[in-house]
Amino acid sequence: MSAEARDWSGKSVLVVGLRMTGSAVARSFLSRGAQVTVVEERPSSPGYAELRNELLAAGARIVESPEEREWSSLVAGVDLLVPSPGVPPSHPVMIAAVKQGVTVRGDIDLAVGESLVPVVAVTGTNGKTTVTTLIAAMLEATGLRAGAAGNIGWAVMDAQQRAFDVLVVEVSSFQLHSTTETFSPSVSVLLNIAEDHTDWHGSFARYTDDKSRIFRSQGPADLLVFNADDPIVAALALEAPGRTLSFSIDPDAQSGYRIRNGELITPDGARIARIADLPLKAPHDLANALAASAAALSSGANIESVHAALLSFARLHHRAEPIGENQGVAFINDSKATNPHATITAVGGYASCVLIAGGRNKGIDLSILRPLSKNLRGVVAIGEAAPEIEAAFDGATPTRVATNMKDAVRFAAEMSKPGDVVLLSPACASFDWYKSYEERGESFVAEVEAFISGADQ
């Protein structure tokens, strides 16, 4: 980082949101001599008081729960606005920044632009966390110090200060929205693009455009790893300013990272792993494995370490996670499926299941779930989107509505038959009933365990 980038004396920074990300941003700019104001709209959240006191002691100004009319004055005169990832373009602070010509940069943009080590950036509608975790594991198995950051692990501005050899960053569409031309990862990975977060971005076209920022400012020597099986991603890859490298699970694929004779192979045909040896073999698992292998091998990993990481990798929590079995019916927790694309992928992995779906819709037409009927014995609709789930399967699949998770598990079990799977794969966000998809998944697990043990009787 240049001395100019380090010295923010006499300049002011407005940080919106005081959680892990906002705290890391504020501490970074305080250390550079900036005048930092941090705004938190929900100061009652767990852990907030400790972060607040820490920043006050460091010299930050804290503003809590401002009224809408106050945002314009908060923005006035600042040199930089750093919004937390969840702050949408329609937020009053973003509108005020545009009107007043204030520079807006997210934490990902700042950290990647200043990084002194190579950065691997991963995005996609689904699979980001898994692939980011896999890449880091592959690099670490090779002996490199790899920091997983962004949406997982470290806040990226904290990770930037650690002694890592490579940063592997999971990047959401929200974070990409606030990137500039300085966001130029050494390796970018674009996994897939399907309709999601339309309510936040305003349209699918804007969502897609923000996703493409993962590679837009790369240089000629930088690399984009892309999914050749996704037509939207493949079309975007043609616009990449740097090098490109594809991955595909299509049996007819002739180039890039692909599958041949039951093996994952590199572009030159070297074997990465036999599919029969992998602990995770679903189609999306194989796509993730190929994407991670391509990125890791392009970032300093060796093929032996990539092979070892794939064979030891366990499925992450809340992602098609087996919970238990009762009377020949398996219960699977896929609470991380917060959009229809993820649910479609999950259901496709089972011959017959009872689907528990619903929650808070993100502005997406849920009727695209209807073709899943061929794999479904029944559907249990939950949450705010229950009427939309009912409508999606009306006349195609038996559907019941549950008003709590306990009933959802019980209804699904009653609809199932031996050999079926009861699958929580909601296709929606969790914020109607829960604080996060993790909390929703934990609730499902608790209710399943109680049901199996008979404790819910």
C-alpha cells in the first residue's frame, strides 16, 4: 500500500453499518488518521455495544438510528462513503451520496485494491461459500497461507493485514455493487447466475451486471474461471478483458476443466480425482470441485494437494446436510437455498422428496419451481411466501401450509413414504421467521431430532 493510501489525515469517512465489516473498515481508517463516523440503524443487535465502545475509545463518532432526513447532512462534506454490504442502492444514504458526488466504495473494493498479495475472488448465485472454502483448503494443503475472507472467515480488511500468501474472497452481488475500477482480482471465479435479490438490485439485468463486476476491471494477465454450462455466464465471459478458463460437467465438453471417463481432469487431461473416490458426487458438487481446482491450480496449488483437499472435504452446514432418518425417510437440511435456483438444484438430486419451502421472497417469480413436481411427493409451504408456494404447485403436487417449523416437519413426515427425502430447501430468505438461514436450519434440525426421538409428541 502506498504512503498516500495510508495517510487519510484531514479526510473524513462515513461508514454505514456496525457489524464485523463496518468495525474492520472503521478501525482501518482510524489507523490512517481519518475522521470516522459510523452509523448504525439497529443498535440493539447482539454484540453491538462492544463494537461501539471499542470504536468510541479509538476516536470514532457513532450515530445511532438516524431519521431519513438526517442522511443528507451526514453525507455532506465526507470524502468517502463505505456502506455495509446490505445497504441497497435505494437507501437514502446512497441516494444522498450520488446527489452530492461523494465517492462510494465497499470494503471488498478497498481491500482488494490495496492488497499486496494475489486475490482470488469468487461469486455466483449459488456455491460461493463452498468453492471459496475449497480453494483455501487446496492452497493450504500445498503449504501456502490462504485466508478465506469476505462473506466467510475474516472481514476482508482485517484479512488484508494478516500474513497471508493468498486471499480467497467470497464476494456477494451486494459487495460487487460498490466496487470500482480498482477491484482487479488476480483470479476471478464466476460460478453461475440465476434470478436472486431482484428486490435489492431492482431487476435481474442489474443483478447480472453487478455479478459481472467480478472480472470487469481485471488486467490482461488476470484470469476469469467461468462455468461453460451456464449460458449467461458463458456469454459474459466473452467480454472478459483478461484470460479465461472454463469448467464444465457436460460429458461432451472438450476443453477446460471437465469430466472424462469418471474422472475430473485438467485442460491438458491430467487426472485430478476419480469421481468414485469423492465424498460429494452430486452434479453441483462436481461443478464446484472443478471450479475450485481451476482457481487453486492457477494460484499456486499443486495437483496432489488439490486431490487431497477434494477427498477430505465435508459438506458445509445447511447445504444439503443429512440430519437423520425415521422409518425409511431421510431428513435433509438445505436452509442455505435462499433462491429458486438453489432449490431446483437440490431437489434434482433426489428421486422422490417432500419439499419444505417458503419464507420471505426476494422479488422472484416462484412459479419456476413448478417443474419440480415430477420429483415431489408433496410440498409444505411456510412463511410469508406460503401463498406463492401454494400457487406454484396448485394442481400439480399436494401442498399443505405450516405456520411453524414443528408443524412443517410433522406435515412433511406424514406426506412421505419409505425411501423418500424430507428436504428443507426454502427458495426464499429466512427473515420472516428467523434472523438468518443458519437459525432457520438449526430450527429445522431441532424439530427433526425431536420428531425422530418422539419428544414432540
